[in-house]
Amino acid sequence: MSLPLVVLLPFLGALAAPLFAQGGRTAVAIASSIPAVIGLAALFPHWETLANGGIVQTSYAWMPSLGLSFSFRLDGLSLLFALLILIIGLLIILYARYYLKPQENIGKFYAMLLCFKGSMLGIVLSSNLLLMMIFWELTSITSFLLISFWSHKQDARRGARMALAVTGGGGLALLAGILLIGDIVGSYELADVLASGELIKNHSLYPIVLTLVLLGAFTKSAQFPFHFWLPHAMQAPTPVSAYLHSATMVKAGIFLMARLYPALAGTEQWFYMVSFTGMVTLLLGAYVAMFKHDLKGLLAHSTVSHLGLITLLLGMGTNLAAIAGIFHVINHAIFKASLFMAAGIIDHETGTRDMRQINGLWRYMPHTATLAMVAAASMAGVPLLNGFLSKEMFFAEALELNLPGIWAYLPPLVATLAGIFAVAYSARFIHDVFFNGRPKNLPIFPPHEPPRYMKIPVEILVFACLAVGVFPALSVGPLLYAAASATLGGPVPEYHLTVIHGLNLPLLMSVLAFMGGLVMYSQRQRFFDFHARFREIDEKAVFEAMVSRTADLAHRITARIENGSLQRYAMLLVVSAIAVAITPMMTLGISIGENSLSPIDPPTLIGMAILVLAAFATAIVHRNRFYGLIMLSVVGLMVSLGFARFSAPDLAMTQLSVEVVTIVLLMLALYYMPSWTPVESTTRRRVRDILIAGTAGLGMTLVTLAMLTRPFSSISDFFLENSKPGGGGTNVVNVILVDFRGFDTLGEITVLGIAALGIYAMLRNVALTPPSTDGLGNPWSKDAYPLMLQQVARPMLPLALMVSFFIFFRGHNMPGGGFIAGLITAVALILQYIANGMSWTQDKIKIKYHNVIGLGLLFAVIAGAGSFAFSYPFLTSTFGYITWPIVGKFEVASAMVFDLGVYLAVIGATLLALVSIGRLSPHSAINSRAETPDPATVKQEEDH
């Protein structure tokens, strides 16, 4: 249970953060730190198991038929990333407390930050690939919200859209790859996938699978050619940049490659795709970082470069290279998070990040300068700091990579060149910011040290740079070994974590990189002049242009299809269905089978005739909206009788109830519409529509006859056999709705609630002037609410409620259930509105239908999630029998709680839509804007 708790706690903390924000910034920061502290405490007891190569797993069935389970896995690799997420996240929470201004919505910020933390923990701890995919997409959404936190800035909004578009597109590719992996392996469980590496790599779909998975990883980790989104995401607050874009989110793609390393690595396709992508990203990011004047821009491109370095190491395909890649994940997260926070302090205290202005800060901020210089030296790979160690391992692996011919010189050359650039942009960071003269035109002058506690997170991370650099085996040795073992999925080769491995070629490469970087920085003006000869590509402008062109194309296509004519839309829909179906029908040779049709008795024939005639009449008289609605109601009534005739009482009751609600809502809408519609169709168009409709009708007739006259097996036998033993009910329809297909029902009531809220939102402030007469010019009756109707309707309410309760409670074993009962209750309440008016009814029924919808969905979700407590899939129901006095033996089913949710959601959605339409008058629109309208005033205006 500890693993689900680690993932769930940040989401719970996100719900509480806005509440604690009322108590001040310190209170919300402390409250937001609690999930990370508890998470670390929950992981600690498992360390001994993981250090010995063990795995901790927890699994709860969710939707087994889809292969989706609520399962989590903790091994060395997931522990490493979980520690980075939790520890650095804890430091970011403290840092943000002082970084954000008092007037900013800190509760909202911490809520989004905790949601992101929970999503990242979900990725690294998931043991089911589909579950991991859910959290993967959540990181894209939450990062979008965090990047655009300063929504008043256009660059922040654009950067967030760019990040969401790129990572979201990669997520779709990853989903396709995961589905293919599941199809190949026959399971989405990580243990099965990792054990089936040879099966996947030998499969014909392996190149497609690899490409799709790497697209997801490359977009998330900003690899070329998808690297451009990361620098533009730097418009986010610095705590976001330090957390998402150095330590966590951009590492998600790295984690994915490491996680699936045993299943996908070790082939030529993996080597060329991963290593060369990493190589290009490494050089491109390092080169561009050298010429950026914005402090966070320099760090962003250096992040791109280091992510390319890790990708290159994973792509080499050797065990030692993979270990070096995992080691650099640790080191990069430590020194880059500290550098981003130092950059945020500088921005916070000077008002700018332009390195051409913030010179000579050493004399004003010596403490911050010392911390930033140590972290930058680690980024450059200076000895006795952690960055030096993983860089040495990288150089060693570049030398060991055996490529044919002259290509053998490429990896060491690229590694050395990237090292030169790293030293150069690190030297620029140190010298230009803290030395190089005096500040120039700073918005805030003189700058000074930040609050004491704002520097503590940076101090902790810089101390870690020193500790790992001086005592690597003692500080991170066991954790690195456990992570390497989990990544490789087998024995770990021998390696040594020491400060200096003696005088060797990798050390010589380090010296050359260090000296070359200093020379490059000393001649930086020449390099700047050289760089200025080339036209710099504005990735943001290119992306916005592509989005604009895509939108323009979509608008042109839409303009050709969409002209506001419902008739045209229906025609296109029917023609498309005919076009899609005609080829299979011709191929299959649709014809009448050998089975005879059931005989038609006179009542059924009469009902069918009325149904057909009413349907024709609806089309013929549709220009008179009122008559058309009457004919449509006859169609609905005959369909209900048809359900009853063919032994479907549940459907008949539901259809009849829906018809009543729908007709009432349409009648309310017709009140504000003209009684007649003009003639819009020419004779030629009507002939065309008749031919299309006739073709579609003939096709459906043939398909129906072909199905009914041939023997077929139905899934109904399964439900009939299992309804009572599996669901505890003899009403098969209700058991299907609340048990066998409960997830579908949950989705349907959710959509129903969203539709009702959409109607409310669209009509909330709409004011329509009602017509003074009917379509024939006759004035409306002054008696809007007849006395007889009022006297009949009011006693009907308790009777109707009693009937709905009876229908609800018997629904599991006899025709009925929450959906039908909800409609009956809604009809009873609608009658009160019609008979007594909006004001009188709402004065007596003080219910907010928004809350009813929410309560219904809450009951449904609680009923579904309750099964997790007993290790059963989501929405698994159970039943039992209890004996009551007088009543005797009585069945109780857990599905009743779910059915109660359906009942409430149907009532809330139906009545919210009704009330929204019923308020479409000028005084109602005004009152809808007020918090507490005066019922007496509304009544007077309504009577008037």
C-alpha cells in the first residue's frame, strides 16, 4: 500500500494547498511539503530489499479485460527517480515560498506543482504501461499549466502551448507504441514486457514500435528535432524551470528509455536512432548555449545538451555506457537545479536575466556567487565535483565505441568538442555574471543577497555536488548500483567510482576540453562575430507559423463543409455512411437468409403503421414546428410501445420518460422561436435528399433482413446466465448498466452532467424577449399557471417521488433502476415548474442542481473505487442477504450506491437544463448574475 500512497499523496496535497494558502505563504509551503516527507518515509523501509536487487510490487485490478491494472513497481531505477522527484521537489517548495511575490496566487501554484509531482511519481512507479501512459499525459497537462502560470505574459502562454503541442503529440505516438507492445507481448505489465525483450526485438513490428516509443521519449526530453520547446518554456517561474526542466519532466523521456532498455535496446536500429539523435542534440545544445545572453536561456540550451549526452550514452548499447548515463542523470539534476535556482535569485534581486547587464555581482552577492560558481564548475566538469566523474565515464565510453573505419574517431571527437563548449558557456556564466566590470542599468539597484532560507535549497544541492565529487562511492555508490541493475535487467559489469582513474586518455580529453573551453571563452568575441554571420532561426516564429498554417487549412476545409445548414450535415453524414458500407455489402453479397421471420400480429402491424406514418408526418409538417413536435412525440411513444411489445420493459420505461422530458424541453425552446420555418430547399434538393434517404433506408432494410434471417449467436446468453450469480440481480438490463458495463454508465452520466453544465454556461447570461403572441397572432393567456393545473400538480409530487423510489429500489431484480427513477423524479419536478412557475418552485425546492450532479458523480466514483480496498477491479460489485424484522430476508447490493449516483446525476442534469432554458427572459438573465436574487421581485416580474 505504500507505493500507491506515495503517488496519491501529492494529489491530495494539491486539493489542500488552496485552503492552507489562506493562512499565508509559510503555511501553504509547510502543508505542501508534507506529501514529500511522507513519501520519503514510505520508501525508506524498502531500501534494503532494493539494494540487494529486489523489487517491491503492489497491484490492484482495475480493468483486466483491457489489460489495465492499478499496479506499481519499486526497483533501483524507479527509486532513483522517485528520490530526485521528492527531494528536489521538497527544496523547490521551500524556494518558491520566497521567490513568488505576495500578490501571486501561491495556493494555485503549489496545487499545480503537487499535481505535477504526483504525475511524475506515477510515471516512475507504474508497473503497468497503460497506467504509466495516463500519468505521462498528466505531466504534459500539469506542465502546461505551470509554464503558463504567469498567464498575463504572452511569451508564457505561447511557450506553454508549444510544450503541450510537442509533448502531447509525442504522447500519442508513445500510446500507439505501447499498444503495439501489449499486442506483441500479450500483456501491459512491465515485468512481462521486460522479460519479452527477445520476442519484441525479433518481431516484424519492432522498427515501428521502437520509432513510436522513441518519439514519445525524444519529445519529452527535448531531443533534436524536438528540442526547441524547452528554451521557450523558460518563461515559466524559475521554480518551475528548476523542477520541471532540469530534474524531472525532461528526465521522463530518459526514464522511459532506461525503463524499456532490456526490452528495446541492443539492436542496430536502437544504436543508430538513439545515439545519433543524442549526438546531434549534444552538440547543437552546447553550441547555442554559448551565444545566449539570457541567463535561463543559456541554462536551457545547456540542459538540452546534457540530455543529448545521456541519450547518447543510452544509445551506445553497452552496459557501462548505460551506467554512465544513469550516473549523469543524478549529477545533472543536482547541479542544474541549483543553477536554475541561483539564476532565479539573481533575477529576483536584480530584475533582469540579461548577462550583458548583470556584471560584477560578486561584490553585491558573494554568498550566492560562490554557490553558483561551484554549480557551474560542476557543469563544466571540473575535478572534485560530481559533473567531472560522469563526464570522465562518458569520455571513456566514447573511446570504447567501435565503429567501422573513420567513423571510429567520431564519438571521441564529439565528446571532446561538447566538453569544450560546456567549459566555455560555464566560464561565461561565471565571469560575465559575477565579474567582468560593474552592473549596467539594473532595474533593481543595488542588488543584495536574498532571504536566508531562499538560499538553503541551493546550498544543499551545491553540497551534494561536492559530496558526490569527493566521495562518489560512499555518497551515491549503492543507489547507482541499484539503479544500474534495474536498468540493465541483469548482472552489472564491474566499474569504479573514484575521483581520478590515473593518467589515461579520458583524463587527457578532459584536460583538452578544459583548456579548449577557456581558450574559446577568451576569444569569445570572434566566435560571436562568426555566429552573427548566420541567420538565427526563431523556433517560436516557425512553430507559430506552422500552427497558423494548420489552422488556416482547417478553416478552409471547414468552410467548404460547414455552412450552417443542418440539412447539409445530415446529408454528408448519411452519404459517408453509404460510401463506407457499400463496398463490404457488395463483397458480402447481402441477401435474405433461410430463416423465416416472426409472424406479425394485427396490433404490431397497426403500431408499425402508426410509427411509419408519424415519421413521414414529422418530415412533411416540419415547417410548422409545433405540429412537427407533436408528430415527433408520437414517434417516441410508438417506439416505447415497440420496446414493450418485444419484451424490453426497461427500455420502454426509459424511452417514455426521456420522451416526456425531451418534449417539455423542446416546448420551452419553441416558445422563443418562430412558429413557422421558411421554405429553404429547392425541388432539386428535395429530390436529391429523397434518393439519398431511400438508398440509406433500403440498405438498412437489407442489412436487417440479412441479420434476422440467418442463425447467429448472441452475447445475451452470457448475461442471462451470469446476471444473478455474478451481479446479484434478476433484472439483466440493470445489472449490465451498474455492473458488467458500469464503466460505460459512469462515462455516460459524466457526459450527461457536462452537457447540462454546458447548457447552463451558454444560457446563464442570455436574455431573450419572448413573443407577445402565438404564431397566428393570438395573445397568450393571462392565466400563465391555471389554478386547476396547480391543484393537480402539487399532490402529484409526493406520489411521483414514491413511485420513483419504488422503481429505484426494485430495479436490481425487476424493471426499473436509477436511470428510470431519476427521469420519473425529474418529470415530477418539471411538472411543478410548469404548473407553478419558476419562482414559486425554486422558493420551495432550494436545491442547486450543480451540486446534485457533482454528488451523483461522487457516489458513482466512490462505489467504483471502493472495490480497490478489497483488491478487486474498479466498479466490481458484490451482494449479500440480510434479514430484517417483518420484512424478512432482503438482498443488499453494493451496486445500489452506484445506481444512486446515476439517479442523482440524471435528476441534476435534466433539471439544470430545464431551469436554464426556463430562465430565458430579460429579468431572469439579470437575476442569474446576482448571487441572491429576491424571489418576491422575480415573482412580481414573472406574474406581470
